[in-house]
Amino acid sequence: MSTRPPGYDPQKDRIEIVPYDAHWPGLFLDEKNLLQEALQSFPGLVIEHCGSTAVANLSAKPILDMLLAVESRDLWPSLVQPLEKLGYVHGKNAFDEFHWFFVKGMPPYGERRTHQIHLMEYPSPRWKQHVVFRDYLRSHPEEAGRYESLKRELALKFSIDREAYTEAKAEFIQAVLKKIPEG
């Protein structure tokens, strides 16, 4: 599902996989602190670092992915303005009613993506999938290496098609999730 705003140029928003950066966890904590301050009035606030930048030694797109939740989905519309004040753009057509998406730095609003927020219910099956996939890669470096190889291959193939890139990773992710015992 496309999240492209008016004036979006995929050539300026290319998918690039870079070596792991040891600064990523600290950058996440900095952003988490900003988010907690801006959203402190929202009950049930939960923020997690997810995605490849949350896995040590895993090459990734240099974009910090975060899971964000509040007490009720009824509060989600009220989050848009405070997040916009922090530089996030809401992908209004992205995903569905159970998963809202926000991006910081995406052209034409910035030079390059730096952060992405996946707003979901907590706890929910989708939230859990993101966390258990991250944790599995953290504890299984050989699987993380296979994932990195796949991402590099797909980044070359779909360098300007983020939706195709994401869809092409889905089979691998689902196969890993099937290996993880229900907990």
C-alpha cells in the first residue's frame, strides 16, 4: 500500500543497506526520550526499538524502526499532531486501522528517512511478531546473517520500490517466526 506524499521522488528515497552502526542503540534512546516527553500525557505509552537497527552487528537501512503504543486505539488520532511537531509525517494510506505508520526525514520533507514509527496496539499479535523476530535474530547470528544477505539482494533489486522490498522479505520473516515456540 503506497504511502507516497505529493512531490515524493523514489530516486531520493532509495533503499540502501549499510554496515551496523554501534550508535544506533543510543540514537534510539535519544529518540525514545523525545517521544516520551512529547507523549507523556498519553496513558499506557510503550516504545520499543525494532527492526534491523535493533540487532547488533546486522547491516540495515540506516533508519531506526520503533514500535509505539498507547492505552487505546481511540487515542491514535490525538498522536498525529505531537508526532508532527517532532518532524514525523503520518502515512495516512499506510497499512490499516490496526497499524499506523509515521516517518521522519522522508523526501520531500527531509533529505533522507531517519526514523519510522509503527503505531500498534500493545500487546497484540503484530507487536509480538516484531519483538520476537528481533529477539530471535539477536540470539541467532547465523539466521541474522541469512537475513542480511537477503536484504542486500533485495535492496539491489528493489532500490526504489519500498513496498516490493518489504513484501519480498515477508516469506523469510514468516519462516523464522514459525521456528519460534509460542510463548
